[in-house]
Amino acid sequence: MPGGASGVACPSRVDAMTNPDRLASNDAVEMAIVRVLDAEHAARDAVRDAEQAAAAMTEAARAGARALAERTERRIRIMRAKFEAQVSAEVAALDAAAADAGVRHDLDTADLARVDAAVAALAALVTERERGTG
């Protein structure tokens, strides 16, 4: 039954149908509801857009971090290779010097004469000190 159990129209509906101010008020309420729903929809869209922008920024930051890590790893590999090459060269030079030092060197007559002169000078220095003259 329209209006209620008694079959009589509800007073607010009757007022709304016969009172133009009441109609305007209902229209204002409906417009307010529409504005709220539109604002809610716009807010949802804004949140979705912000989430998408945040996801894009996060991915861009991750991509930048990956690129930085790759450049760093590449530079470290290059530096390590240069260091290993330098160390290998230095070790080879030390090995060559050690091999050269281990080779027997025969003294020629000029070398023997220099050693004899050095021994004689040292002996003279020691004996002068022992005699107290030096």
C-alpha cells in the first residue's frame, strides 16, 4: 500500500509533492549526494593514480640501483684485472731477480783484485786500531 499500512500517504511525501520548497530541498540533498559520490570517485581515481605513480617511481629507483650495481661490478672487475696483471708482472720480476741471484757468478781477475784490495784495506784498518794508532 502506498504511503504506509493505513493506506494514507506519508506526510513527508505529501508535503514534498505539494510544497515546492520541500522539492527544492530534496533536489539539493540529491545534488549533495551526487557531489559526494563524484568526489569519492575522484578520490579513488586519485589514489589509484598515486599508487601507479609510486609503483613507477619505485621501479625507476630499482632500475637505477641495478644499473649502478652493474657499473660498480664492472669497474671492480676492471680494477681487479689490472691489479692482478700488475701483481703478476711484479712477481715475475722478483722471480727473475731471485733466479739471477741464485746463479753462480765466477769472478774474473779484475773482480779478484778489487776483493783483495778491500780485504787488505780492512785488515790495515783493524790492525791500526789494535795498535792504537787509529
